[in-house]
Amino acid sequence: SLHSWYCSDICTMPWRWCLWLSFAAAMRIVQEDAFPSNCTAGTLHLAGRYKVASVVTIHESCRIVAAQAVVLSDAALLFKQDVFFQGSIHFVGSDRAAPRCVEVEGNASIDEATLTFEACGNVAVEDGGGIYVEKDLAISNSEITFQHCRAEVGGGAFVGGALTSRASKISVFSCHAAGGGGGLFVSKDMSLDASSRISFESCSAAEGEGGGLNILNGNLSIGAGSNMSFKNCSAVAGGGIFMASPQCH
């Protein structure tokens, strides 16, 4: 038992103290539930710690409402249709060979949420180490953080459509993608309203363009009063930002 192991191996105090210490050690063991594999009612409520041990595919459009949820990723969480995030979720990759944490084959919306993508992806992931969104990504009234994420393209995130941010804060720290878009890769337009902030720090694209941000075929719209910053980012071209056909307003 935990009590007998703890006492016999490391505890030399009287047994009552030993029992208390054994109980305290047991309380530090956190239960991880398997991530739910469907969203049949259209809404998935999350609270606590979950593990994606193998690829979880959710076929329905899904609204995820979370309360201080943590998702440990040994495999990708795949949404075949649109997904809507609300609440607080912390996605964590398992190790340096971690997979992409989230893949969305439709549109993704994030509203009134705090999302963190940490240590997601690796250099073998084709695009979007933290999150891959095939269509549009809309962020509103939220705070999103990408840290220590990796992919070939779009270390933190890959957006196949447009990215819009309204009254939100996006922070990208130490994300890397050899092929381009060390922090974020956006295929079409990107827009930030006057109340949005986005920052890139220590991001890189060692063999490509846009150490922090790469916008492939779209315009960049920044509202008066919004803020976009780059610090210690590097790339072959466009250490901070690269736009293939730049139009910024």
C-alpha cells in the first residue's frame, strides 16, 4: 500500500505522522480522465484534467465550455466540423515528440475564453503545432497563449482562412517553425480591432519567412489603438513579420 511503502522506505517519524504524510502524498496524485470522444448533445462541459492517449475524433460541431480544464496530449484532438471554445483550457504536449494538440477541419471560434497551448507539436508536425484550423479562426473577449510550440509551418497556430481578433490578447512565446510562421501562419486576411493586442517573443523560422508571423495571401488590418509587437524573433526573411503581398492598414 501507499502507506506501507511510504513509511518503510522514507519515513522515520512515529506512525501517526507517517500516516499523515502518506495521505498528503496521495492527495498530490491527480486523476486524469480520458477525453470525451463525442459531442452528441452539441455541448461538451470540461472540468479537471484529461488525457488524449490516442487520437480523439469528434464528428459533430461542438461547443466546449470549460472550467479550469487541463488537457494532456499524447495524440491530437480532432474536430471534423466547427468548434466553439469558452472558458479556461490549458493544452499541454507530452514531450518533445508531442503531436499537434488540436486540429479543426472547419471554423474555430473562441469567445470569453482563456486558452493556453504549451509544448504542443514537434518539428515533424506539418502545420500548426498548437492548433490547426482549416478554415477561419475568430477570437473575441479572450486571452490566448502559445508557448514552446513547434511545427514545420505555423509553430503556434496554422489558420487556413482568415484570423480575426476582437477585444482579445494573443501572446506567442518561444514558438518555432522551420518552414515559416514561427509563431503564427495565416493563409488569408488577419485583423485586430482597437481593443486587441498581440505579441511575439523569441520565435523563429530558421529556414523560412516570418519568425513571428507569416501572412500568405491576405491583408493585415490593425485598428487604431491596437498593438502588435515583436521581440527577439528571427527568420531568413521577415524576422518579425512576413507578408507575401503586403497590404497593411
